[in-house]
Amino acid sequence: MADRLYLFGLAALGVWRVTYMVSSEDGPWACFLRLRQAVDGSTGGNLLSCFYCLSLWVAMPFALAIGAGVRERLLLWLALSAAAILLERLTARSTPAAPYFEHPAGDEGDRDHVMLRQDQ
């Protein structure tokens, strides 16, 4: 039983890592970035930019590899995707970076970047 739980934990981390890498990182030699740009605007582009959608497809080979029988593999497929989504939610930034906008040249003197929220 403990070895099955160990495999599930490893597979969940693997699904999260591969899904995050493909959906959000540039990758070595910017291969994932170029892949996302190549399919941008298509169904494949939507798949690669949606962590939730992509986690389903990434979880499938993991579930096939560690599951025994059709029923267990189906349940593992969904559980591994869910685990990856939970990991993503737990590790995602809770507060986004402060937004900024640029003034047209000459509009604000030498200030190119102005924060929308400023400390008082």
C-alpha cells in the first residue's frame, strides 16, 4: 500500500511539473515558448495555455504507467490531474505584480513608467 501511495505522489509531482513546464515556461532553447507561439489561436494553443486542460492530457500516460486495470487507470487519470491542479493553486502567486502603464513620449517628461498605485 505504501509503495502505491509513493508512486501516486511521484506521479502527481511529475504531472504538475510537466504541465507547468509546457504551459508556462520557455523551456530549453525556448522550445515550449515556440511551441505555444506556433499553435497560438488554435485549439492546440488553447490546450497548451490552459493548465487545467493540459493537466488532463499530461496525466494520461502517468496513469497508464502506474495503474493496474481499466478502472484504476481511469481514476488515476482524473486524480493525477486534480492533484496537479491543487499543487498549482498552492504554489501560484497569491498577489500579482503591480500593474504599470507607459505614457506616450513627451506626455510626462522623463518618466516612462508610472505605477498605478503609489505609496502615500
